[in-house]
Amino acid sequence: VPLADQILVRRARPALSGTVYKYVDFYLRPDFGQGTTVLYEAYMQLNYFSRANLRVGKFKPPVGLERLQSDDDTSFIERGLPTLLVPSRDIGYQVSGDVVKQRVSYTVGVFNGVPDNSLSDTSPSDHRDYAARIFLTPFLPDTKSPLNGLGFGIGASSGNDDGIALPSYKTFGQNTFFSFASGVTAMGHRTRLAPQGYYYNGPFGLFAEYTVAEEGLQKGTLRRDIAFRAWQVQASYLLTGDKKVFTTLTPRKNFDPKNHGWGAVELAVRTGDFSVERGFFDYGFGTVATSPRTAREWVGGVNWYLNRALRISLDYGNTNFGGGATAALGGNRPTERALLQRFQINF
């Protein structure tokens, strides 16, 4: 099926943030994109104890690395396949801080529980989801070390998924490619494990993560735990010699041609894979005629940072599938080829 060629406001997320009485931060971020109104984040954080910052409200649980990266700072217009398996935003509370200043950080939290790559303002049951993450940047704050841009860690979550809606997995082109059989519900236990890391050195950036999510599913009287897996590797290079970082990139020279300033130009590539274990089909939770066993994507992109706030991006993505169609159609869902362009302003 040909993809829709459209112009849309993908995200419109004005943020309101500040600090009250020195130690209490607040953050509020709705989204008005795509003709809907959704409260994405709304939380407060007490920063009085440097090793134990308390956050309460709706925010990103500490699991996936790319999910924890701001939408404004990712190297690609749409996120990679591992992000499909981690929560987007959830309501709860967490404690975070540095075990060793700037070198070892931790986060632990308790949340309502949401579908993979989703968010919710309700609690589906009286069960809770528990999440934790530890991340190391062992060569900070040594600015002279070539390894000071190295970071690695692991995120995890565990909890009961009774009553939680089934997830929707989407391609780079934002088309749903995976579906569950009629009568299937989330029931039982869900665990996620997400090893992750990055390395930045001058204009070069390398980013990788792997996520496995084992989720309890039920159909009739049959209940089984099914594993979903995804990984991705990204590489990027700033042609203008600017410094690549995990957070917001600031060009050395803003766009100002009269004064020989053109901003920063970045090339980026990404590959990744999504798969589901065979038991998903053997137990009747889905059929290979409608849900592929695997999806493999390749994405290339160009980013032009005119200044710290304004960015223009162009990405091309190719996604191949193993399964997802009837034998009459060749057995494999047709390859998706998508060209995405974005104008982004962040202030």
C-alpha cells in the first residue's frame, strides 16, 4: 500500500518550566501536533539532596537510551526500533542522582505501567511497574581524554501487565506493521532489559542500544510469556567540525552568510532490527500473514543546524520485513521506502 504523501505538524510541544524557592523545579509540556491535545509531561522535582533528586508526576521512565534523549536532539526524525519496546511517558515517582559525581548515575522509580512506546493518564490496575537505570561516564570530567565522550549503562523495568492495552509497533514511516490476533490480551508479567551506550569524539558520534521485552499474553485459557527484541546502531559526523554531543548541539558559527556563518551540517546513518519469538505464532497470538517475524531498517539523514534552536532535517528510510503477508503476496510485507523532511524549532 503506497504511503500517504502529506504535510503535517508532527509535534507542537511548547514547554513551561521553572524553579520555585531554589530547590523545586517544575516542567509542563503538552502536545498539539496532528490535530490532538495530549499532556506529554507534567512533573515537579525536588533537588535539595544532590544524590537523591525526587521527581513526581508524568515523565519518561528510565529505560531506553534514545527515549531519554530529547526529541529535539535525536540524530533522526523518527526514533529507532528499540524505542518501540520501552515506555514513552508514565505517571509515577522516581529518585535519581550521582553515585560518583559526573561518572556514575542512577535512577529508580515506580510507575502505573503503560503499553510499549506509549503513554497514559490512567492506572490500568492496582499493580505497578518498577524501573531502574544505571549509567556510567567513567572518563568525565577529564576534557583532555579521548574517551571523555564515552557513556554506557543498562535500563530495566518489571511489573504486572494485567489490563494494559496491547502495543502498536510502527515503522520509520509511522505505519503500523505488527498486529495481534483477535481475543489476545496483556496478562501476566512484563520485563524489559535495555543495555545501551554512546561515544562522542569531536564531530563523530556513535550510539547503540539493544532492548528485549518479555510480555505476558493470553488468548482464551492459554497464557504465555513472549519475547520481543530490537537493536539499533547509529553513526554521525559533523562536516563542519562542530562537536557532537548527546544533548543539544550548539554550532560554532550560527547561520549568518554575511559573516561567513553557515551553521553545522551533519551526516547520519542508522541500522536496526526488530523480531518476535516463534512462540507468538505457534500459540496463536498472531499470524505471520499479518505480522512479520522480523523488520530490518536502514536510515540515512542530513541535518542542518542553523543555530542552537533551528534545524532542518532530511531522512530516507528503507524497512524490509520477514513475513507479514499471505503466500499469494509473496509472504513478506512489501518493503517500506519513506522520505521524511522536518523543520524544527526549539526554544
